[in-house]
Amino acid sequence: MTHPPASVDLLVAMVDDALLDDVTRCAAAAGYRVVSADPTTGRRAWADATAVVLDPSSAGAVADAGWPRRPGVVVVGSGPIGADLWRAAVRLGAEDAHVLPDGDHAVVGVLSRLRIPRRGPGLSVAVVGGHGGAGASVLAAAIATRAAEDDLVGDTLLVDLDDLGGGVDLVLGVEESPGLRWPELTVDSGQVVAAGLYAALPRTAAGVTVLGPRRGIGHDVGADSARAVVEAARTAGGAVVVDLSRRLDDVALAVVEVVDLVVVVTTATVRGCAAACEMAQRWRPVTDRSGLVVRGPAPGGLSASVVASTVGLDLIAAVRSDPRIVQGLESGRLPLARRSSLARAADAVLDHVLDLTEVAA
């Protein structure tokens, strides 16, 4: 498995035209590459950049939209440091607030300190079954386990948003473990602190933190809550794996908007191929960051490459049938030998998403 690329010194400027030249000059002096954005288009850049500079208007819009807090935020204005400038900085947990051009030396100093190497943004994957029983929950659990075992990024979070599934907590044997579930998780204003989230949730022996439903109560998750959890964990440098429902609802759309990769899982059968085609068609207008995992056996002799060509998605991996997996799941554990077909498929997904995030950087 490859490892994530080194962080890129990228600065996202969400400021009006009157401030852009000053911000660009400060960024160049501190050694950054500058990209302009605004609160309507810059949500992914907000998570990926080394630093973000906002004016009071953009800072207020970002805070009102419930974007996750992140380190490396600087608020700048063109006039005296008034209440609106400080209020915007406080709401976002910004490093500082400065007036330009008078405070350009201070801004350069803050931006230079922010270039001290730190763990970069993490990665996020959503796994969805092309049809019922395709094995999406098992693959999602395997991806999360391999990310945690290899210490690929920061903490690893596995999020269960498949209200049509049996529960990913059963796959990993943590259904009785103490910790919060979705019904008890309160997300205020769409913002989540990742450290508090990891501390409050059940955790497997391999180091996977699991957020799922309370058995017997089910899922009652809003789109803002789902997106906030994924963004908080990824922005904090962690790996986030989402077991996603097959329904194209507001929750699924919110998650797909922010994840790096959507993985469709299907079986190597004629019906599985047809169902995955329908699923791919449904998701195609929403995201172009998707791939396919095909699970055996293939009773009719369909190869994984033929299935992928028919479905119209890039083939990430093929998984052979493994009776040990089936037996293990019945006893509440996921036997994931490092050289097993399932583990190799999980590694292939992680390598694929790392390649995507490196290209995006």
C-alpha cells in the first residue's frame, strides 16, 4: 500500500477584490500557492488547504454554513479591527485577525508559522452496494480495518449510514461495546470536534472507531449531521469510511459531495451486473469520483473486467469468495488476513483514493 503525499503549501483566499492583491503578496512572501474561492464553491478547498484567509463577509458566510472548524485560518479586513472582524475570527477559531495592508508583516509571520509540517488532510471513502447482499458493509469494514492497521493517516472512523443493512457494528463485533450511537450524537450547527467524536464512540481492537445506529431504534440521521461528521474526521487528518445506503436521498448526496471516492460493490452475476448498472447510472450525475469492486464467485463465468466494462466504472479490485469470512462474520468477527483477497481489495481501494487525493493536491 502506498502512503499519502506530503502536504502542499496551498493557501485558499476567500476575500474581496480589494484585499486579494494584499493577501496574494503576503502568501507569496510566506511561500504559498494561492487559489481564490468563495463560500459557495470552496468547501473542499477549505478542508484541503494548508491555510485559509478570509475577509469578515466570507468568514461570516462560512460560519453560518456550518463548515467544520480547522486550523490555519486567518481573517483579514481593510479597515480598523472592529467587532465584526473579531466576531468572525472567534466563530471560526481563527489563528488571528489583521488589517491589510498595515498588518501585512504580521500576516506573513502567521502564514510562515502555519507552514511548519503537520499531518495533512485525511481521506474519505463511501462504499455502496450495487444491490442487496453485495457485500458493501463487509468491504467498508475491511477498508477501515486496513487503514487503521497500517496507520495510514490519523484515526480511522467507520460510519454506518446504510439503514437497509444489518449494521456494520455486527461485522466488527462492537454491537455491545459502550459508546455513543447516532441517536445520542448531537451535532450543533453542523459542526463536530473530531477529538471528542473519537473519544465518545465504540472502538475495535484494531483501532477503528465506529459510528452506527442504536439497535432497535434505527437511523435518524440528517444530511448536515452526516456531512459534518465526515468532514470533521477528514479535516483532522483521519481516514473516514462510510457504509452508504443505496437510496439516493439527501443524506447520501451530502456524503458524496464531500468524500474523495465512491466505491460500488457488486457480485459477478448477470443480475448483479444489471443492478450495478442502474446504481452507476443513478450516481453518475452526482460524482465522477467512483469505482467498482466485484465479488465472486462467478457462476456464469463473468469476469470482473467484463462486469466493470458493462457497468461503466473503473475496476478497482475483484474479491474471491472466502468461506472463512462467512464463518467469521457469523461469530461476530471479521477475519482479515493481510494477504487475503478481501484485504488486498481494501488496500486497492485505499491506494486508489490516495492517488486521487494526490492528483487533487
